[in-house]
Amino acid sequence: MSFGNMPIANGFVKKRISKEKLYTFDMAPAFCTNCSTFQLLNQPAAEMMFHKNYAFRTRTSAFMVQHFRNSADAITNNYFKNNTNKKALEIGCNDGVFLERLNELGWKTLGCEPSANVAETANKFGVNTIEKFFEAASADDIKSEIGLVDLVYAANVMCHIPNINDVAEGIAKILKPSGFLIFEDPYLGSMLDRVSYDQIYDEHVFIFSALSVQNIFSKFGIQLIDTISLNTHGGSVRYVLQKTSKNYPSPKLIQLEQDKKMDQIGVYEEFKLACERSKNQFIASLAKIKDNNHPIIGYAATSKSTTVLNYTGIDDSVIDKIVDTSPEKWGKFTPGSNIPIEQYQLDCLDKYQNAVLFAWNHFHEIDAKETNFKARGGNWISHVKL
Ligand code: TMP
């Protein structure tokens, strides 16, 4: 299936530019019936997406900060309670929240982060971080820096990596025998259930399932031994894998996915139709509000918003502006749809009765924060069920 020509999701522009003049790619995901991966067929070059101006910072969300601190505690307690001199490598450590907590818990850690601005912040917070893409070729350099590690961790990173086999090979090189690979990413099953097609954007080359993770990593002697469902990013799974030649029983999620026929093409054909229905409903619901001359504001200029806006064709003639807490985005415009992005202010929703919640995956955090909007009966709009 194709979602049409898509700009870079985080490619917020300094002035209004027509979509025809922007770099775009055909955003076409496909399902592989051999290895059960759901992945993009084309992707922009990595340097176009992860660079010194990379706009996402974990520390902008109090909820995510808490999530990663809790994750560090849970992973340490569940898998490494009796280990001494524990060492961890995080691939794509962003601004270092997870490793900062591991450091507090006595781990020796190293972050590997290709985006200079966030890597710099991680270092500022005392998290030893090198500015690099992790790959099989760089695994040896990294090994000379920290040695073999007990844990390789990644959050919302593996799904960004097109050369996943190369990275899996690098992970196998750097893990101690019996070392763990633990990573979490948006879950394919949740995307199918919620029709949250905006999980698909340039950076997310894969939307993983337990089946696909098992198929990819087992080729490198790393076995999927457990899965944990998470409510982050609109439904994620933490995959727990171990470098081992022992045969573990498959996690229950594998059977569940087979029962839901997620290893068969029909489910994805149905998803395509569901996306088209969702698009038509979204356009119609915003048109109805505009027909009544009510203004519409957008809340959070997320990467996902680029998919929604470009797939549905909604632009600055429908949405006045989007408010966001990330300084990098202020004064810019959404790519392809040219909606101005303004600094989030406490009173920014006051003049609005209708707000498109692009950060629908943070609904509970945001709804709890926007007490006035809620008290006035403000209407959160989203293409997914909130
Ligand atoms: P992402 O979904 O691409 O990670 O982007 C999240 C964006 O949402 C980021 O720019 C910050 C913004 N945001 C807000 O503006 N307000 C909020 O309350 C939250 C949770 C996020």
C-alpha cells in the first residue's frame, strides 16, 4: 500500500514551501510473508532524518522520563540483580534519560547516538555518549571503549534501522555470552487494532511484532525469551532477548499473533481499507467544524502529524496553528501542510473549542494538564479512538 508522497516527518520548515518543492518519498509499507516484517519499501537516507538538528528530545515529556527511569529500575531488578560490574550500551540514547538512571544504579554505561544535539545533552547530564550510528563495523570500536556488555538496550530506535541484520550482527559481537538485548518499539498489533497508521513515517522503517523480532534476531544466536506490553507510543512491546543456544519456549505473544493471523497478508489488506475509512472520517469531521466557522488548533507538532496531514491533505486552511513544547520547532511550519508551529503557552487553548491532538499517544498526560479545556467541554479530535 502507499500513503502517497511524504516529506521527512521531522522536517519542519522555516517558511511556507509548497509540497512539490519539498523532498518527498513514496511512503509505501509492505508485509513480508516469509519473515513477517512490516516495513517501508523506500526510506530517505539516514543523514536526512538523524542530524545535528534532530527535533525529538525525551526530556520534553515528563511521562517518558518517568517511564525510562522505571524501565531502568525494572530491567536491573528483573535480569541483573546478582550481576556485579554491570555494563550497558544504549543504541540511540537520545538525551540520556535511561542511562542516567542506570548510572545512578551503579552500571558502567555508554550511549551511542548519531544526532549531535541530543548526544551533547546526554553528555551534559554525565552520560558518556559517542556521536555515531551503531553498526557491525563500529561494534569493534565501541567494544574497545567499554568492553563486552551485559545489556544492549534501545527504545524507539530499532524500528528506525533499515540495515537491521547488520545491527543484529554488531549486537551479537558486543554482548557477553548470555548477555541480554532488550528493546521496545511501537507494536504492530496495536497499530492494526487502533488503525494508528501515523506510526508509519520515514523514521519507522519497521513496525515490529514478536514474530518478526524472533525471525530477525534468531539468525544471529539471539533468542526472543519474553515480551512485555507497554502503553507508551499508543501501544508498544518490550522485547527481551538473550544470547543463548538454549531453546526457550516461545513467548505467548507469538501464539496470539498467529491466532490473529498477523503472519498472513489478509490482515494487512484489511488495514489498508481501514486507513482509507479513517482518512475520510477525519476529513469530514474537520470540515463539519469549519463549516460552522469554528477555528481549529493543533496540539503538538509530532512526527506522526506529518503522516496524518499529508495523507489526509489537511493544511493551514483548516488548522490555524499547532502549539508545541519543543523549542526547535517554534516559528517553523509543518512540512507539506504549512501549518505554523508556535510555542506552547498555558492559555493557548483558551480561544478554541476544538483541538486536533496529534500527540494522541500522550492523551492522558495532556488531558490531565489541560484542565480548563476539559472543564469548558473542549473537543479533542484525533483519527484514533482516545
Ligand atoms: P513525537 O511524537 O514525534 O515524539 O513528538 C512529540 C512532540 O509532542 C514533541 O515536539 C513535544 C510535543 N509535546 C507537546 O507539545 N506537549 C506535550 O504535552 C507533550 C507530551 C508533547
